Amino acid sequence: MPVRITPDCASPLLDTAATRQLEQAAAAALPAHTLMQRAGLATARLALALSPHAQTIWIACGPGNNGGDGLEAAMHLRRWGKAAVVTWLGTPAQAPPDTRSAWERASAAGVTLADAPPGQPDLVIDALLGIGANRAPGGQLADWAARMNAGPAPVLAVDVPSGLDADTGTGAAVRARWTLSLLALKPGLFTAGGRDACGDTWFDALDVVAHDFSIAPAAWLTGPPGAVLRPHASHKGSYGDVAVIGGAPGMGGAAVLAASAALRGGAGRVFTCLLDPNAPLLDTGHPELMLRAWATLDLSSMSVACGCGGGDAIRSALPGVLSTARALVLDADALNAIAADAALQTLLQARAGRPGRQTVLTPHPLEAARLLACDTAAVQADRLKAATALAQRFGAVVALKGSGTVVAAPGHTPCINPTGSARLATAGTGDVLAGLMAAQLAAGMLAFDAACSAVFLHGQAADGWPARLALTASGLASALRPA
């Protein structure tokens, strides 16, 4: 039975190649046409559950196996008393074997093919392309996709909204209210444009388990971090020290946001190291924060968040920070400075070979593009590839921010974060993430786990924000709940 994918569901994600491999292996172990029959039944059941009062249902079927899933669903919906109006871009003579069998079964059940979509359907089932799409729909496909997007009827996409790249989440796609991913969840459903195109994502494995066929995932959908029990007999030294280095003239707020997030994240002590020479010696709004000059601290025993509001002033601090910090989160202006300076890049790469040193980079797409010497479009075209390339280049954990933040590291399968929303598109929320991540590192978490945990909790705090109240970065920091 289909299940709805929520942020509580840690799940493997299979790319198109692995999905096809799984499909072939499962089909070889089952009677002919079994997978498509299961897929059609799952689609029809979910359509009935999501839109029980719909009477006229337009099932738009493409020429391939995605269309076959739609034909199978139409057969069940007709048997259940629904007006299943099928438009099919294929023909029995040219259809793949499974799809031809589905057409025969649908015809035997009384399903007929319409020349055009119904005028006012109550529900639309998008079974045009599935994972077979590697380019934007054209011709009749494009016309029907546009009609789906323009019409008032809700759309249930079968496997993948037509036009969406299942691996990258890119492409001009049908905008579905619901998507039923079949056999395996795909990375593109959860990053780049995937979440906007898919709406609520549901999943049916069709009684097939990828692990049974030894198929490795391309990525993982991150689940919630486990709860951390703080022993009663502990003290502030048990949870580590965080230093936040940033806050050039006019940008002190960024460093304070990161520092307050580190406090909320459970750090034992937090030092705010402002780069503004005229900064005050006390933050009366956050008296827990200790203001220090960064050069007076022993960074070799600390977790450091560096770059928040750092401006050009961060450049002079970076050689010392890169050389000495035990654990390091590099954000914002620190990343821009490193992208522009080969010597700083060498220092960053050298950290990977030093025992006990951990590093996390937290770029948004433009910062990632600068580090990779490409443009933002290239990063967004394949976010998993870009994050993995950055991690390999610098020997660090990378949290590539954006819709479906990607966490990558050498030797790890990448993770895609399921929490967060467009509410986070406001100034300062990235500083909050950097501070929270530094607190997780200070408490002793490994860098990859700390990045996944912080990104999840950061997004979760935004998801829980009151619907009619604008989200601010300071409010987000106050709403953080450490694992």
C-alpha cells in the first residue's frame, strides 16, 4: 500500500540507472506484467483515497511504461464506478510488452480511448513520461502538461511528474498535488525543483526491496537525528566551546545570530569574535555570549564557525583559523575568500590530512559555483554532483544549501534533507545554521552526522513556524530544539 513520505522517513534514493536495474531484476523474478499490474492498482487506490468524490478522472497516458501504469489504473477506476477518461499517445502495435498487456486488460474492462481530455475533470492522473524523461516534453505531451498545470483539477503524478529529471530535480515539469513514486524513491523528487513539482510524495515499493537485489542507493533521504541524553552529572565543559568569527563593520548581526544559534544548539560556552574594531564589549541582548578577539583564543580545542558577516576582514583571519581550529564550519564570506585565493584553498585541503581536524562547508549555490569555478546554473543542474565534487576537492563535508539541502563527504553516500521551506529564504537563516552546526561539532559529533543533524533541525524549526507569522532569523534561532 502507498505510504506518505514525511520528514520522519529515512529512505534510500535510487537514481534512474539503479531503478531500471531493480525493475529488471524484480521483473525477472516475477510472473510477466506483475510489476505494472501492481503499479496500476497502487495508483488507482491512492487516487481513490486522495480524491474519493472525484467522478470524472482524466488519465493522460504516454507511449511507454508510465502510460501502461495509467492504463492499469484506468481499468480499476472504471470497475469501481468512476468515469475514467483515457487519452493515450501510444498504440498497441508499438507499445512495450507490459504496456500492450495493460491496454488489453483495460479494453477488456470497457475502458475506451478518448481523442481529447475531458472539459472539466475532477482529478487528473499524469502517466505521460515517468523516469524516461531526459528532455522537456514537446508536441502533444507539452500541450497536455500545460493543460494540467493551467486547470483547476488536482494532479496525481505516476512515479515522477512528467518533465522532471528523476536524478536531479530539474526540468520544466507538471506541477502535481501528489506524486506516487513507484518501486524506489528518486533523488530528484526531493531537491532542486523536485519538491515544488511533486507536491506531497507517496511511495509504493510494489512489494520489492532494493536491498534484496544488492542495489546501492545514489543518496539517502535524511531522517531525524536521534535524541541525545545529557547525563545529570555533566557541566558546561561537557558540551564544548564554540567560537564565532565574523561580524565585520556593519555586519555584526550575522555573527550574533550564529552565536545565539550555537547557544540554542546546546554548546557549553560560546565566544563571539567580532571583526569590527569598534564593537561593544558586551551584548546586552545575549549576556551569555562572551566577546573576545579571536587571536586570544586557543582554537585547537574549539569548534569554530567562521565567515558569518565577515566581509573582507575575514581574509586576514582565515590562515590562522584554517591552521589551528579543531572543528570548523566555513560559511558565507569565508567561502568567498577561499574561492578567490589559491593559498587559502591549499590550507583548507591540508586540513583533510591532519588527524582530529573536521571541516564543514555550508555554501549556497552561488558560493558553491565560485568554489567550483563554474556558474550557479551548473551547480543547480545537478546538486548531488556539485556537492560531491566540492567534498572531494577540499576533503571536507559539504552542506549545499537550497531546496533539498545536499550533504556530501568523501567516503559517504550523499544525503538529501527533507525539512525546511521557502520561509528560510530570508537574511540570516544561513548564519543560524552555521552556529547550530558548530554546536553539534563542539558536542563531539562527527562532521557528516553534525551537518545532517543541524540541517534537519534547522529546517524543522522553520516548518514548525506559525503559518501567518513572518519568519526571521532571530526567531528561527529561538525556535531551535537540539536533538
